[in-house]
Amino acid sequence: MPVNAEVEETEPDTDGDLPINELFYSLQGEGTLAGVPTVFIRTSGCNLRCWFCDSYHTSWEPTGAWRDVDSILEEVHSHKQATHVVLTGGEPLIHEESVALIEQLTADGYHTTVETNGTIYRDAPIDLASISPKLASSTPTPDRDPKGDGEWEGQHEQDRIDMEALSQLIDDYETQLKFVVTGEEDMQEITDVVDRIRATTTTTVADDDVLLMPEGMTREQLDGTRSEVAELAMEYGYRYTPRLHVDLWNDAPGT
Ligand SMILES: C[S@@+](CC[C@H](N)C(=O)[O-])C[C@H]1O[C@@H](n2cnc3c(N)ncnc32)[C@H](O)[C@@H]1O
Ligand SMILES: Nc1nc2[nH]cc(C(=O)O)c2c(=O)[nH]1
Ligand code: SF4
Ligand SMILES: [Mg+2]
């Protein structure tokens, strides 16, 4: 497959391969493991279409190369200092082959984090499920759609919260809930979603398992959101998470 082949998420994954958009070594920039040297594996293809998606070429215009698990693992191993691996996307859990990859990473001794929108459950040896449920403020209305036509508005709105998948992920894995916050208007929905999750899970979800992350893919955009989101975290008793990689490297690819 050519490196920039279009990845259609409706196309069945063949022969255990995964569509890989990029693989790089960086510092975990988000969440409770922020600062930890980590290899990132970014799959292509997503079932949602957040208007603000900072990984446009995995969602709105999915691109990547189909790679087998062994070749992915070989490249992970080449980053000799790394003990932690993040599987992200796109939405990595749309791909059944992600399970085999996570199993092999665990067998090789890596700590595995999966960055997921929380709409799909899979059974795999995930050490940290980093779930980012999508709020109404993520919906690609025609005025916010990067393609300008609002074609995805209905489907995104219908699929963005799946309580069954969310509670199964939370009951089965160590979890952080990482909400992208665009402003104060998001807080009512966040507290509602957290309440609904608490009502449907057997696991205790503490306030400091709930993370508020400022929206913004560039330093300049974060300059407009981070202070307000930090204040909201203090007001509501939730945890604030920076976007360390954006602070350090702005929106450079492979960071
Ligand atoms: C690109 S997503 C891939 C994983 C999965 N699809 C998800 O949304 O959780 C990785 C992380 O980036 C966050 N994210 C995406 N665009 C963002 C933006 N403009 N500002 C802040 N966070 C963003 C997502 O919410 C998620 O936590
Ligand atoms: N450094 C860095 N940390 C991250 N944590 C989650 C990321 C993601 O895109 O899922 C990400 C990313 O893209 N870069
Ligand atoms: S769910 Fe994740 S990858 Fe998909 S569009 Fe939203 S932020 Fe991007
Ligand atoms: Mg990212």
C-alpha cells in the first residue's frame, strides 16, 4: 500500500493489518501520565467527526499505510528508552486488529494506554483507558464543519455518547475521563455525563478521575482557553490536564 493511501473506515481490515497514520516517540502530553516518554501509534479512521479534531488526517480525511502488527512492533522496539506505548487515532477501537497489537505490546512488557472516544468496547490488556467522551460542543454543525457542509452533524450527535460502551470500559479498565472543554457552557453536560456514568458503573469514579483539557491545537488557541479551564477545574473539583506537547512543540507533526 502506498503511504498516503486513503483509508476508508468501511473497508474491512485485511490480514490482521492496521491503517497507521503515524508512529513517533514523544512525551505523553495529556492526562495523569503527562511527561512520560512514550511511543505513539496513531491509527487512521474514526466513527466520529469532532469539528476541532487535531488529527484531521485520521478522521475528516483519513490517510495512512496498512501495516502488520510485527512491523509496528519492530518500530516500537527501535525506541529503546520507551517503556510506555499509547495507541491512539482516529479511533483505535474501531479496528479489531488493535486487540492483537495491545496483546503483543503487553507480552513485550510495555505499559499500554489507549486513547479512545469511549463509544466502542473491546476486550484487551489495556493498562489505562484514556476516555474522552465527546460533548455537544464537539458536534460539526454547518458553521463549524471543516468541510463546510454539516454532513456529519446528525451521525456525530447520535453516536458521540454510548453509555453501555462507556460503563463497560470503566468497569473493566483503569480509566481517566478526559473532557475537551471549550468554555463554561460545557460544564453542565460534563457533570450530567459523570452522574450518568456513576449511576451505571460498579466502579467508583472519583472527581480526580475526571480531567478537564482545554480545547486548542496550537499554543495560540490554548492561550485563549487554558486559564478559564484551569479555573473551572478548581471550581468543580475536577483535575486539570495540560496539553504539554502543544506547549512544548506547538502543532508540529510527530509530537
Ligand atoms: C485525536 S484524539 C484520538 C483518540 C480518540 N478518537 C478520542 O477522541 O479520544 C486524541 C485526543 O485529542 C483530543 N483532542 C482532539 N482535538 C483536540 C483539540 N482541538 N483540543 C484539545 N483536545 C483535542 C481528543 O479529545 C482526545 O483526547
Ligand atoms: N505528545 C502527545 N501526547 C498525546 N497524548 C494523547 C495524544 C493523542 O493524540 O491521542 C497525544 C499526542 O498527539 N501527542
Ligand atoms: S473522536 Fe477523536 S479522532 Fe475522532 S474526530 Fe473526535 S477527536 Fe478526532
Ligand atoms: Mg494528539
